[in-house]
Amino acid sequence: MVFYTALFLALFYFKIGRVHKKEERMNRTIKMVHVLMIMSVIGTVLYGYAHVNPYRWVPSIFLFAIIASMFVTAVQVGIFVDGKPLFKLSDLYRLFPIILVLSIGLNILLWM
């Protein structure tokens, strides 16, 4: 279950990163966070190849990509309460470090 959570976080992170790249300027800090996340994703995928049947986790990538896209699209379209957005894109961008720490922590749990 930890493996699938790490996979979902990776896809969610890169969906947010794709939107961020289109909307905002990239700085060195964000690029470094992206590099660390790529290393974490490589660790997750290597664990998947070594320990999980590909017939189970490869189709889940497509499902998780669709779910992550729907989450980000819902935020882009906006959910408004009393004329104010409930959750903004800038709130999603603040999740970069949190998702990175969670992903690295899950990878540590995977490889223990």
C-alpha cells in the first residue's frame, strides 16, 4: 500500500509541477526540489520493478494520473464559497516541499 501511495504522490507532484511551469517562473529552489523528487520517483519505480507484479502497478499509473489531473483541474476551475476561491493554485504550489518530504519518507519505508 505504501508503494501505491508513493506512486500517486509522484504523479500528483508532477501534475502540479507541469501547471506551475506554465504559470510561474522557475527558480533554483524549485528546480532542486524537482531533482530530488525525480530521484525519489526513480527509487519508487525501481522498487516496483523489483517487488511488485507489473500487471498490478502499471495500470494503476494510468488511474492515478487521471485522478491527479482531476484534482488539479478542479482547483484551476475553482470551487467558490461566497465569491472567494476555496483553494487557489498558489496553495497547490506550497505543497511541493510537503509532497517531496512525504515521498522521500515513503521511499525509506519501502526500502526498509
